[in-house]
Amino acid sequence: MILVVDIGTSSVRAATVDPGPGDIVEVVQHPFPPSSPAPGLVEFDPSALAATVLTCAEQVISRRGAPESVAITAQRASTVVWDRQTGRPVSTGLGWQDLRTIGDCLTARAEHGIDIAPNQTATKAAHLIAMSGVDPESVLIGTIDSWAAWTLSGGTAHITDHTNAAVTGLYGLSGDGWDETACGIFGLDPGSLPRILDSCGELAIAEALPGSPPIRAIAGDQQASMIGQSCVAPGVAKITFGTGGMLDMVVGGEAPAEARRAANGCFPIIGWAEGGTREWGIEAVMLAAGSNVDWLRDDLGLIATSAESHELASRCADSGGVVFVPAPLGLGTPAWDYGARGTLLGLTRGSERSQVVRAVLEGIANRGADLVEAAEADSGITIDAVRVDGGMSRNPTFLRALADAINRPVEVSPHVEATTLGAARLAAVAGGQWSDVRALADVWQPIEVIDPNPSSLRDRWSDALERSREWIPGLSALDF
């Protein structure tokens, strides 16, 4: 068995996994939501997070015994700074959604010509060091995976992997280490950053756990989900439909010329690193997916449960001309318009509750199609089918709409959260169960495949998108 520590945005879970058949045998999950003291601010208590990680891991081990190895997968770019001598955090941690460093990002572009986004690590780390007033050389800086590895290793390992390092804004594209120029711009000591290792291998020892098992895998959550769905070859793509939506696809081993957003709104990522070799990929982003269903449930009261969105939407054959653009936080790929807002069009006196709910599900599906089209355009690679996980992967009406919108088959993951399985399989590769990560291509077994039907879902979509744009001009002018 492999112990996977999976740290999401709002919870921590530990699971024992039999990676061969893909069985998740035992799970302990504790809520760990971030706090938001003011609009745009997202923070958390690093010490409490470390304690929760250990509690979850120890509870699973008490039930299933010491694991063969440990894997870590985590939300990316969220940042912790801690004293290198005492191991104590110097401040709160900043979540990846935190926007307090927007001004610093704009200044970095204006003064240094460097593109950095507030959801990356660089400005978060600089802010934490400046606000705590500590000597930059006296601290260690890490993303959540690094903090988890430090915690599990009993403070002996300050490490990360390429999938997490590459989204910090401090990563050297050559793969040799951190970008010293970027570190200098933000006043960060490269010696405070973790060692960048492969995503799988003998990475460290989890000395804080019973039996001191080896840590054999570290990966960002979206990359782990991609591997958990066997998306390990160019053209094999997955979309995770959780609170937001993320499309990820491997494109090959050649590094991009620059770590910037491409013409159609996709970002370069590293899918995984193995044996000193990096596999590059691209990522397309939907800022709000399942959160729109939460809005129907919690704010409008149109449904009592998320599952009811399917039950209600399936009562009508179509939306009756109602179109919804899911942009409560703006539009991600391809437009990247932070000032766009959710838009409900085509309402008449005869529009029914079921049609509005169906329109919301279809709007999320149309945004999924936007991601697929953008990924194909930026990569030059045709996507023949899309694999899906996340909470919405269990909504039949949504899955039907998605297949029709993208006009290609949708393959449904057997696991709602494929991140845990992907991290376990990385550790199993390190343990010799598979020859390499690409060998995982053969283990994919979807629980369902939805073939597309002829549809008019995309007919007026571009018009609806345009109507949602630039609702808040000041935010629309921001570009990261």
C-alpha cells in the first residue's frame, strides 16, 4: 500500500492506495478551509495545516499499518515561509487565490519587464518576508508540497518537484534550478528555496511517520489528476471539473521558449519529471465550474442539493433558448478577462426553473469546449477525446452537454478525485511497479464513455461570451 497525502484548497486527506487496480482502500479527510479576512485575501495557518497532515496520515496508518511509501500531492503556488532554525512559520500562509500582491505584479512588469501573476508564489513569498520583517537568508520558502515534505520528514527535507516549482514564477526554464534573476527582482535568496527533484524517485524519508517510509512522489494536484487518468501522451487530455475547471495535456519533452501565456490563453506546465527528464504540457483554466452549481443551491435556492441539478435539468429537453455564461469571477482561457461577469440571456416570461438550471450546466459545458479549442490551437495537437474527473463528473446531464459541446467522446474517471490515484501511481513507478510513467497509458479504464450527439449548443455561444465581457472595465484592463 502507498500512503497519499492530498492537500486541497479546503481539506486535507490521507489515503492508502493499491495502485495496481487503482483501489483507494482507506481514506481520512479533515476539512481545512482557508480564511478570507477581506475580499481578495485568502490565507491559512501553516502550523495547523502541518498538524492536520500528520493527524490524517497517522489515523490512516493506525488502521492499515505502515505503508510501503508515501506520495504528496497538493494545491499549487500557495506559499509558506518559515524559520530555517526553528521550523516555525514566520506568518500566515497565503493561498493561491490570494490577490493582495496585484500591485507588486504590475510593478514587476512595469519596472523589470517580468510577467508574474498574483496566483504565483514569487510575490507572495516576498510579501510574507517583508511583512514579517525577517532576514531573507534566515528563512525557508516553500509551496504546500514543500511544507508537507518538511513536516513529514521531521524537518530534514526541504524539497519540491518540477511540477510545483514551474508555477512559482521563479523557475528556470532550463531545469537546472531557480531563476536567480527572478529571485533578485523579488528580493528572495535562492538558497531559501527548496531543492527541485524529480516527481518520482527516492526523494526523502518520512521520519515523522511510524516506520519511516520513503517519500517517493511529489506532484501538483492537476498533474497528479492528469497522471491518475493516464494522460501521459500528447493529445490525451483531462479536465477536472471541481470548483473551477482545469484542462491539462502533455505536449512533449521540449521546453517552451518562455513561460508565458500562449496566444489562445493556455499556460506551459510540467506534467512530470522522471529520471532527470521533464515532460512539458499545457493548462487551460476555467475560473468557475462547480461553484456555479453551488450558486444555484446556496444563493438562488433553485435546487436543494448539487445532485438535484441533474434531476431538475433532465425534466426539460432543452433550455428554451436560455444561455448562461459562467463567469462570476471573470473568464479564464482563452479571454482572461477578470472583469467579465456571469450572464443569463434569453429569459422570457415562460422560462422555467428547470431551463435555467439546464442553462447553467450547458454553460459550464460550453466553457469546457472553449478550453479544448484553446488547447488544440496553442499546442497544434488534436484532442480526440476528453477524460473528466471532479465533482461534476457524476452529473449525467452535464456530461451529455459536455460531449455535445466538444463534439467528441467524454471518458469518465472511475474516481471523482483522480489526484490521489495519480500520486500513488507516481510512487509505484518509483518503486518499480511500472517501468516509467508513460507505461501508465495502458491502465486507463473509464467507467463510462459518452459519445457526442448533433447539437446546437455552440451556435450562439460566442455572442453570449461577448456580452459577458468587460462588465467591470477596471478589472478587464488587468492582464497577467
